[in-house]
Amino acid sequence: MERNLAFIALFAALIAALGLIPKFTLAFGVPITAQTMGVMLCGTVLGARRGALAVLLFLALVALGLPLLAGGRGGLGVFATPSVGFLLGWPVAAFVTGLIVERWNGPLALVASVASVIGGIAALYVFGIIGLAVMLDKTLVESALLVTAFIPGDVIKAVFAGLITSGLARSRPASLLSRG
């Protein structure tokens, strides 16, 4: 029990720490932050349930006003912005990612990368697109077109999440709770 709580808190802190990394702008002008990779890692390392709980803890801290989101944002106001769908989708993304890693046996780097694409991109984008459509008063198609520019960066993060998870499994196998 204490070990689970420690890992959940640690991964909430990891998401916060990844928000401190300055954004990286792709060649065609699209900025990427590292925080969504933290959400992916919550699922690939902690598994579905614990990963989602880590993200929920992080979001609760943000809601309380801690400036933990990329760019130093926090407070209830961030849940009234066009990115609200992505924030609400983070726990689902971590859960889906973790569920895939828990259930699909295979080479861990590949499984974790594919799980990150399915959970951390596809499932997350469903929430993000709906949030954009509601907050910007756009159609779902218009909102989907807005997020397509972020796909290359998110795929890069998914591959990194797979490689990090695989490296962690090799160096500290007991810390990979998603396969335990």
C-alpha cells in the first residue's frame, strides 16, 4: 500500500517536473511540451489504475492552484480554457496506456510505445477534440484539424516513453508495476 502511494506521488511529481522543461518548437512552428510524456509514463510504468491515480493527484494539485502545468499555469481557471479536454483526458490516457501494457505481452519497448500511441494520443485526442469544439464553438472536424499539427511531437514522446519504460525494466525490474 505505502509503495503504491509513493509511486503515485512520485509520478505526479514527474508530470510536474516535465512541465518545467522548456517547450520545443518543431520545424513547422508547433510547440511541444514534455508533460504528456509524463502521462504516458504513468500508464506504461505504473499500470492502468495507479497511473490514472497519479494523473488525478496531479490534476487535483493543479485545481488547488499550484502552478504545475507547462508555462506555470494552475488553478481552476485552466479548466475553463480550450485545453480542458486534454486535461480531463489525461487520467483516461494513462489508464488506457497502462491497461494495454498490462495485458499485451511482447517486447516491452514496442508494447509501451504502441500503448502510448493508443492511450496517450488517440484516447487523449478524443477528449481534447471535444473540449476544443465546446470551448471554441467549432465543429469536431474543425477541432480535429487543429490538433493534427501536434501528432508528430506526440509520436516522438510515445517512442521515448516506450524506450524509457524498457530501460527502466532492464535496470530496475521491480519498479515496473504495470507488468508485476
